Amino acid sequence: MTDDTVAAREVQRLLRPDLRGRTPYGAPQLDVPVRLNTNENSYPVPQVVVDAVVAALADDVASLNRYPDREFTDLRKALTAYIEKQSGVTVTPEQVWAGNGSNEVLSHVVQAFGGHGRVALGFTPSYSMHPIITETLGTTWVDGLRSAATEPDAFDLTPESAAAQAREHDPSIVFLCSPNNPTGTALPFDVIGAVLDAAPNAIVVVDEAYAEFARPGTRSALTLLADHPRLVVTRTMSKAFAFAGGRLGYLVAAPELVDALRLVRLPYHLSSPTQTIARIALEHADVMLGTVEVIKHQRDRIVDRLAQLGARPVASDSNFVLFGGLRDEKATWQALLDEGVLVRDMGIAHHLRVTAGDPDETTAFLEAMARLAPTHVSSDSADRQEPPA
């Protein structure tokens, strides 16, 4: 028996029993020409913002011998200003909390309001980190279902179905996504109120990571905060802000709920450089968000073209498209990779997810799909239109 085998057995023996056999979260990080699998913004940070960040970091670097502002005061003010401008909802800095990506603020919520003997409810398919965060923090996860199961590409969640499941399980936390990942669809707004009413003992989290990409007229759960102290709205700067490497997520909630999160956060959880670069990015929000409309156009282009090719794309309010109608999603994923295009296999039969990239990336994906469609799109999909010459 090798030393590696002995070490592996010893680690497994000592590991928490509920973690044995689990697979860590992760998407393939492959060096291919077109990477459209992780919903990143394909556009680099604008140079004017790069220059501003570099200048602002000079003071931070000189004072790294000191701990950062534990309350990230200036960053919270910048987030407050952005939230009001983007949503039209007035909030105070005391209502805003931030962390190392939205996953950290979600973990703070679960740490504070979940735990042994408590239940978290989500409605799948949805963001795969919700059950991972929940279960690894000792909370029981309940895999709720979306209601329209009769159609292969319907992923609707109705107020009636969501409320019935909430009443059945009496959760301590409910996760909702709008727009939903991986389907891309915005949540019917009435679902939020229905769940709040049906789950009186729950913190209701509405994950709005892709809110900036939503189609016109899509309402934000931020508009409900004033009347619902159990409501939490989470967002991120990773997507629309082209700031995935900056790792800054945030939530908005009642000040009393935000105050409770201090009980579980690690000391000084946001470094000085993180606070600075996020604040500078927010001060340049108009520039940072300058590519959103272009990305939305590429998203809609993907939806239209895939439908022409006989696939079944789901209408999207995000920066990605889930599409079905594939004979074998794993074979199509590999065939696209062989063409130099990396997309995401979400584990949904006959479906893949593709991020809306820049125009060249979108074209590369759509041209590859046009070549693959005759053999990879199911014959029982909608009538396929031949690609133009």
C-alpha cells in the first residue's frame, strides 16, 4: 500500500461522515479559444477603471500592516448609492452586507439562520451552490421541484406550487433565484410574496446575481424589502460588472438581519484591496456596465439562432442561455469542445448552458452548433431551418 493510499484512507476516516464521497463545486477550466461555461463577462475591465484602481491601491499597499475596515464603511456607502441608482429603491448602508463573492454572504445567512435540525428549501434546477453551502454548514437541504414537469423544457415555478412546498416543509431558509440559474428565467414576482406568507418561520433569500441583464419590466425583490423583515436580496459584481476576479458579492436586508450576520462572519473578512477595487468599480458603474446591452443582444441572438437550428432554447433574463432538444448533451458538449468552444453541462438531460460572450465568441459557438445540429439536435425537436448559405 502506497503512502498516498494510506493518507487518503486516514483523511477519509477522520472526515465528517456527511462529507465523504462528495464532489467539490467546480466547472472545467480549460485552455480553449472560446470559454462560455462560467457566465463570466467576456469584456476586460476598461482602462480608465484599471488606472483608477492602481492609483487607489497605492495607499492600501503602504498600509497593509494594518487590518482593513471591519465594517467596510466606504464600500457600503458606494453599494448603497449604486443600488438606489440601479433599482430606484432607497436603502441605507446599515441594510447592506458584503463578502468574498455572493457565496460568502449566502454562507453567512445559512450560518446565522440554519444549522442542525433546521431545513433550507430550494427549487431545482437552480444554483448548485445553494445545497452545497446548506449541507456543508449542517443544515438539511430539501430539493423542491418546479411545477411544470410535463414539458421537457418548462422550468416554471408557480406561486401555488412554491407555497405548498413551503408549507409542507416549514423551512428556516428558502432560496429563490431571479433570474434563475441555470434556466435564465426571471421568477414570477408573485412567488416571492406567496413564499413569504407560506413560510412564516423562514428567511427568504432571493438571489438576483443576474439582475442587471433582466428584460425591461422585470421587478426586483428589492421593492419588497420595506415590508418584509425576513427577506434577503443577494447580488454580485461578478457578472454585469465584469468583476469575477474581484470577488465581491453583497446582500440587502433589514438592518436587524444584517446586524445578526456579524455573529458569524470571520474577522476582517474583506481585505483592504478588495474593498478599494470594488469601491472604485462602483464609482465607475456606468463604464463597468457599458457592455450589458451588448451582452443582452448576444444572448437574444443565441436564443433566436438555436431555435432556427431546431434546438429548444429557454428565453433568458440573464447573460446565458439554457438550451434543450439535444440527443445526447454529453456528446454535444464534447463535440463543441472539439470545435474549441467550452460550454456547461449542468446535468440536465438533453440540455446544455452557454454564456453570451462577445460577438466573435457568440459567432464561433453558433457556427459550431450549425455544423453539429444535423446529428446532435433531436429529430423530434421543432422543425429545423437550414442555416443560410
